[in-house]
Amino acid sequence: MFKRGNQASPSLLSFLVLVVVLGCLTLAVIDDGYRSDFARLAEILVSGYIGSLMPRLPS
């Protein structure tokens, strides 16, 4: 499941992103006062996940 090096396996990373996004959405439903903050956190998380999937340009 884990690989050597600094990169986690894509399936593990996908699972973690899904769990955190669902947690953020759950907290947003529960706490109306901080709904926009939880939505912003989920947006940043998904953006970072998509960015990590993009191939890197050679240096």
C-alpha cells in the first residue's frame, strides 16, 4: 500500500481527500456560522489534490 519515497499511492491519497472533504461538508451542515470556511477548506484540498495529479515538467 505504501511506496518508498515522498509520494503516497494515488488510491490512498484519493481516499484521504474523500474523507476530509466529506468531513468538511458534514461540519458545514452542522455549523452554519463557519460554513464558508469549511467550503473554502474543501476547495483548497481538492485543488491541491488535482495539482498533485498533474505531471511535473522536466527541469
